[in-house]
Amino acid sequence: MNILILGSGGREHTFAWKIAQSSLCKSLYVAPGNSGTAEVATNVNIGVTDFEAIKTLVLDKGINMVVVGPEDPLVQGIHDFFLNDNQLKKVAVIGPEKAASELEGSKEFAKEFMFRHNIPTAAYKSFDASNVEEGYAFLETLNPPYVLKADGLAAGKGVLILQDLKEAKTELKSMLVDAKFGAASAKVVIEEFLDGIELSCFVLADGKNYKILPTAKDYKRIGEGDTGLNTGGMGAVSPVPFATPEFLNKIEERIVKPTISGLQKDNLPYKGFVFIGIIKVGDDPKVIEYNVRMGDPETEVVLPRLKNDLVEIFQAIANQTLDKIDIKIDERAATTIMLVSGGYPEAYEKGNEIVGVDSITDSIAFHAGAKIDNGKIVTSGGRVMAITSYGNSYQEAIKKSYQSIEKLYFDKMYYRKDIGFDL
Ligand code: AMP
Ligand code: GLY
């Protein structure tokens, strides 16, 4: 079959790398893709939310399956766009429909879903510009730190954690009244602060059945020791050492099962990945957030551990036969270290040549913000490349990634040297 992947990051290069290994895949396209996807697929320069251009491409190339990488097209309803079009409705779309994508598109929707289905999560209340005063009063009933979340998509920047009550009130006003995050913060969810260690849980869903993929932990802060600004993710480890079988069982019983049955009860069609951000509070898991896609850089450690043919899994998702799939996982650990452009997540340079990619033999270099320019690989984004390695332990895998990174260079390259430090 002919397959199109939407997206251009390390996650999408990993999808392309994995799908290209499938005998079920005839032609593989990525829109818009990067220098890494160009090695295993054909890049097409179309934006991920340009639905009309995507339609033309799908019809021109006889594409049978579309795998959606990022959340934007899902929240904008790409799956519904395909279902509502006579020429496209037979094309399999991997990613939930618009109504279910609100689990990521609206924090308030996600909180209401969790409370409706008794899924453990932080207590909360939501506010808009009409009841800011009530928001202040609610903050006064909480203990610090205060957690303020823009309701809508804010490119990972919409969550503020503040120690000071006065500052929390000022920020609440700036989000609701001064549109700090634009339309995304027209509503704000104020949450109880949960103290614990986080992990990411990935579930495949076909609307009826589910399968759980390996857990991963990502490192979101730019600085060592988890300090400084939030990023998309600076590295990841899979499996997560503290996710014992007992803890994983709690996640499945208390969170995964009610999530999947809740989607059915609420009539929210879901064919795709459910990414559940979990925090371990004491010995109990609580949900921090849902995402309706795979994580990045978690994909770069989860898919390399999956032994199954990914296209076969996607076909089972499309046909609602996931129950027939036996998920097989590589026993080895996988880790990835993200190389970023100096200055990221604030201003950074682009267009710097990346040298040494071909000399990497013990790791896999998944390209992210990297493109081909005049035959050279150059930086084109903040997160540039994820260097993934396997090991008999996560320590061994991390060591291998750091050894591989020694062979790579671009001007102002930065990476965290402490991935895994807290495990
Ligand atoms: P989110 O976008 O909801 O995942 O939030 C971003 C980050 O903020 C999470 O990865 C957590 O580290 C932190 N966070 C979010 N909600 C809470 C909470 N209720 N308590 C503590 N930390 C939180
Ligand atoms: N690495 C976190 C995310 O993809 O949202």
C-alpha cells in the first residue's frame, strides 16, 4: 500500500524509518518531511494543515493510509475531512477524529472527561474573562505552587507553575484578559499541584480494542538537572525503570481501561495513539494530560523497541482488529539524546552544516530540524537530531548515544549531558 506521513520532526523520521521496513509498504511519502525522511521516503512540500493540498496528493499518488504525526491537523479535524469526502473516505487515517482530539485540544474537555469516568487526576476549576475574580478566590484556597493551564493548544508553552500567589493572580489575568496565549488562554484551568515523577504511557486504540506500548520518560527542560525553560523534549529513555509491573497494572486498570471505555461511552471515535502523561504520586498514577498523538522524542525510543510490523498494526487499527495483534517488544533499553541549536527554545541560528552523520554506526540518527541544502545537511529548527541507541541497560544505551554524538558537529550544537540522571 501507499502511505503518507504528515509531519517533519524526529517523530516522523522514526515513523518513516519503521514503516519503510514493512513489506506491506509500497510507496512512502512524508509531508513536509526533513533530511532524514528524504533517505527512506519521498518528501512532498505541503503543510500538515493544508487539507486540500493533502487531498490532491492522496488522489494523485493513490495513497491508502495517512499517518498523522502532530496534533494540529487532528484538532483541526483531518480525520473528519477524509470521512466526509467521497473520494477520501476509504483512506485509512491513523489519528482520532476531531471530537476525540479535544482531549488534547482543550484542557477543560480533558478534565471533564477524566472526572466523568473516574480517572485519577488533579482537582481543578476552570475560568474565563467573565469570572476572573472567582479565579483569584479559588487560587486563595490552594497551597503553592499554583498550576495555571491555557485551555487550548499553545505549542507546549501554555502551562505555568508559580510559587507566589500574587504572581499567580497576575498571570491568570494576563492569560484571560490580555490573551497571553491568544485564543488558547480565553479559558484557563487552575489545578491542584501534584508532586511526583513523570512518565509517558502510549496506547494504541482502534475504537474498540487497545494495546499498550512501552513506557518512556522524556526530559523537558533545556538545562541539566531539569532546570531552565521547557522544550519539546531533550531526550528520552524506554522502558522507565520505576514503572514496575505493579505500577503498570495500576495504570492499565485505573487509567487505560476507563479511558478506552470512556471514549466509547461518550461516542468519541478513536483510531490512533493515546499518549497519557502520568505522574507517580506516592505509589499511585495520576493523569497530567492527554495527547492524541505520539510523543517526540518518546517515539524515537518506543518505536525502535517495537518488533511488530507497524503497517500491520495500523491496518488493524483501521479495521478494528487490534485484538488480533500480539505486540512484541525488544527487551533491550533504548535511549535518545536530542541535539539542539544553541539558544533554543528561544532564538537560535538556522542553516548551520551538520557534519559526521554518515560516521554514526552504533546509534540511529533521527533527523528533526534538519534539511538538505545544496547537497549538505543543515540545521533548520531548534531540535535538530535525536541520537537513539540500544543497550542491555539504559545506562549502556545512554553511553552509546553520547559516544556517537562525539562524531557529530554543527556550529552552536547543544545537548544535555545528564539524560537519565534521576532514574
Ligand atoms: P501539560 O502540558 O499539561 O503536560 O503540563 C506541562 C508540564 O507541567 C507537565 O509535564 C508537568 O511537568 C507540569 N504539570 C502539569 N500539571 C501539573 C500538576 N497538576 N501538578 C504538577 N505539575 C504539573
Ligand atoms: N515529549 C512530549 C510531547 O511530545 O508532548
